[in-house]
Amino acid sequence: MPEVPPVSRAGELSPDQDALGALVAEAFADGGPLARALPAFEPRPGQREMAAATGEMFAGGGVLLVEAGTGTGKTLAYLVPAILSRRRVLVSTGTKNLQDQIFHKDLPALRSALDVPFTATYMKGRGNYLCLHRFDQHRQDGEPRAAAERAYVDALQEWAGQTETGDRAEVEDLPDDFPLWPEISATSENCLGLECPRYDDCFVTRMRRQALESDLVIVNHHLLCADAAVRQSAYGEVIPSCACTVIDEAHQLEDAATQYFGREVSNHRLERLVQDGRRILDTDETASPADADELRRCLELTRERARMFIAVLQQMALPRDRIRVTGELLEPAADTATSLAQSLTELEAGCGAIKDASEDLLALARRARELRDQLRFLLAASDDDFVYFLERRERGVFLRASPIDVSGVVSEHILERAAGTILTSATMTVDDTFDYLRERLGVGEAHELRLPSEFDFERQAVLFLPRGMPDPRSGRFTAAVARELDGLLRATGGRAFVLFTSYANLRDIRDRLGKTLPYPLLVQGSAPRTVLLREFRSTPRAVLLATSSFWQGVDVAGEALSCVVIDKLPFAPPSDPITAARMEAVEARGGNAFADYQVPLAILTLRQGLGRLIRHRRDRGVLALFDARVQTGSYGRRFLDSLPPAPITHELDDVRRFLDAPP
């Protein structure tokens, strides 16, 4: 390849647009570096077109929207221009699987293929990393420990002295739900920043310093949004500024932003505050005995009042109860909430009153203040830009406020932060336009590019729509699904994902088919997601029953997966507080909430689910949808027009003939 210019990370356009275009074109050329070095590389017109457009954006700036159909090879189409641009580029993915693939597979291959030196940093959320300062405190606090916890602490101490990253994923035997980890991880609310005695040794500090010196920074949407949400805090920001940003799986960005730009008070946050306060006082030397006793009194008062407040919420909270007006629903908790806010104020004041207070005590005061302010905000429930609701999940009780519209914060804190931004996914358009996603994410002026799938769906797939299905809201629906599904799975010989829109339907179908289906049945919830996928790939003729977490970011190539079934159109339930508030906002602007919000969102979700089937040019299989509304509803044509152009059939005999025919 021609000589590649040195890296420019300060924002200069290097190399220029024409030069970068030539470098990108040569990389993807027949017989070029990628073709010579990558055994599976094959010329793809869509990939070359996307790479050229991406290179123009990296060199000239601006926003680029790219819908790249399955098989385009979009990851290489943006990574190659990113490397050749010699600018610092941030790549954010929607799933950890893609993040892993980019860092551990794609970048090493490209480093060899392009023969261009570059560096990259893999960044996870702060909670994945050990906080050395908090771990030191925990080991010094003198509390008695169970033998199992002592064994893990000893193992973590040995690992902490050896690890270069501090990433808990390196400790293979550490349970996912290890209760001590939240107390010793490097979360932003506990960070002391520059004042931390272990700042220079801190794994998050090391990671950020490495990212500051890297050409490529690989993150996921959760870290991207969490970092943007706390950027105003000197202790929260982790991701360095980058000249350009790539947001892959961009259809997931709104959900991530909704989570991280909201407010929350929960029993978990309150309990951690008290536990951390106790631990700090056990080792702190700046508080006098009298001051320490007063702070312990404040902590115990906070603990007791928090317990009373949460107990009232538990009595009133259904899974997701919306708070529509000020005082509604929360009125029974008003007195206990006021008392809790007062004790948090006293805790803050007590920490602040100590002369030459340690940074740990000052951080405790800051956390108490933030919790109090968020509690008051949530209790007032008066900001029309938020939807307020109570949520109870397992052992957690959460009082939340989520932004109804995240387009402004996404535009300001993410899209406008870089000179050039690309948003890409296999599913971005509805009714042949980007309008829906543009509005949801606050995208202004932008170039648009739509690339069809490289796969031949007319030859590789068939779409099965059974006749005579009852309405999904009917009590007869799951019995009909079980009947049709039994016949379809026998026709395909198992080898299927059956994706549901609710756990209730999944459980019903599991109970109906579990004793009669002659194929191994795997069910979401019976094992971790990665274990289920590994078992599915290795088990002949397996059938996996799953819900939302398997609708996207899951790849099973080859004959192991020859059928993807979806029980019904994936409409977001209008009973969900966030969905309901967004529907009301659409109606308030004069739109039609169903046509303008629910249908487009369901179309994108459906396309993601059905997209699990064909992942390679040699794949063949059956797509199936058991919702009659796609054929009878006035909006059904919008769904059908959005699906891959596979032949439609209503007969199982056609399915059998398709599967029996030679490729």
C-alpha cells in the first residue's frame, strides 16, 4: 500500500479526503491487502460502497447514516477507513459479542493485513474493574467473613497483584452474583478521582491513559451513554475525546440512553451508601471519636428510614407502576421519604463539618446529597420531560424517572461531540426512510446510505405464515401456536430458534411441547445465555425457546439453525410506563402513536429477530411468523414490505420441499 500518514488525534484532517479514498479503495480492491491476507474475504459491492462513504466522513466530517443489510461486512467497512484515517476513532457497539469480535478478532487480522501500525483499547463499564482503594478498605475493616468469602477475597488479592487490567472477567471462578463485588468495584459514585490514594495505580486510570494514547477506542452503548451522563463530573468521565465516532447497532442507542440519562433511587443504592459509610468510619483517621459517633448515628438513622421507605414502596408497587401526577401513588410514602431526605441531609452536613475531612468522607457527603436531590426530584414527579414509575424486580425496589425524549441529549452529548459520526445497523429504516430513527436520536443534517443484503433470500429462505391463526390476544392463541409449531419443527427436524414476545407465552408453549417434541428443548432461564448458545450449537436438532435477549446480537451459522419462529408481532406493550409516555408525546404533537411509534418500533424489532436466520451465503432456512395480523391487519403490509424478499408460503409441504431441495 502507499505510505500511510502519521496519526493525527487532535482533530486535523489527515490524510485528506482524496488520499484516504485512494487508500480505502486499494485495501478493498481485488487482489488487495484484504484479499491477500484474509482467507474468507470476498469482494462485496455494498462493503466497498460503505467503506468509501465512511472514509469520506472520516476525512471531511459530518454525520453518515448507513443501513447495511446482512452480509454486507459493515464491521470491516468502517474499521479499515478508521485505521487508515490516522485519527482517533471511537467505536461503540450494542452488544458485548460484537465488542469482543472487533477487539479480539477483527483488529488483529487487520493489523496484519494492512501492515499499518495502530493501537486500540477495549473499554468496559467502570463496574467491571476492581477499585484498589475500596478493596484495601474492605480487607482492613476487620469484619468477620464466611469461609467462602475469605477464599474469594484471598484469590482476588493474589489476582490484584498480577493483573494488568483489573477486569473481573479474568477471574473465571468468580460468580456473576458475587455479593462483595459491588462494594469493591470502581463505580463512579465511589470514585475519589485525583484525590484517591491509589489514583496512579487505579485500573480505570490506566485504562483511560491507554485510551488517550490509542488510535481506536472500543466501547459499548452502555458505557458510551453512562459516560455521557456523568461527563459533568470530574470523577465520572472515562472515554477520551475522539475525532470521529462509529455507532454500530445504532437501533439500540435510544434504549441505552433512556436508561443512563434517567434518575433512580433504590434499596440497593441506599444500602450501599450505609455499608460504605460504616466501612469508611472503621478506617478513617480524620474524624474525631465524637464526630465518628455522630456520623454512625446518621448512618443508622438513614438505614432505618430507608428500610421504612422501601417497605412502603414494596406494599404498593406492581412490576412497573406509573406515577402520572405529583403525589399520586407515592402519597403513602411521603412522610417516610421526607424523613429519609432529612437524614441524608444530616449525613452530608456531618461529613462536611469535619475539619480536614478525608476524601472518602467528602465523597460520602456527595453521594448523600445526590441521593437526597434525586429522591426529592422523583417524589415531586413534576418535570414533564420525564416519566415516573415504581419498579420491583427480584429483590430490588426502584423509584425511577426516565426521559421521554432522548433525542436532545443524544444529539448534544454523543453525536455532536465528534467531528464525524457514523450510525450503522442492519435495521435502521422503516417504510424505506431513516425518518423514524432520525427523530428518535436527534439526527439533523446527515448523509444517508442504504445497502441491500448480500444474501439471496429468494433462494436461501422461505417465509411461512400459517393460515387460520386466532388473534394473539385470544385465549386460543398459544394452543394454536403449539399445534402449528409442532408441525413446523417436525418439518425442519428441530434446528430452530422460537422467539417469544413474553415469558408467559414461552412458558405455555414449553409446557405444551415439552413432553411430545422429539428434539432436545433448551429454554431461556435454565442456564446462562452463553451456555445455552453453546449447547444449541453442539446439540443436533436442538430447539431453543427464548425471549427478547435472543432477538439480536446472536449468530449461529450453518445447519444448526435452519428455522426462526416468532410467535407474534413485537409491539411494545402500551401498559409499560415509558412506552405509554412516548405514545402520549406523539399524540400531543398531532401524530398517531400507533402508526408513528409502535409500528415502526415493532418493525425494527421484527427485522432483528428474523435476521438471526441467514448469516452466511451458504445458509438456508425457514422464517415463520404466527401472527395473523400481518395478513389481516390494515398495517400488515408495512411489516411484510420490511421483511427479506423470501417467498411466502402457507403450507408445510412447501417448507418440506424447500428444505429437501438441493442448495
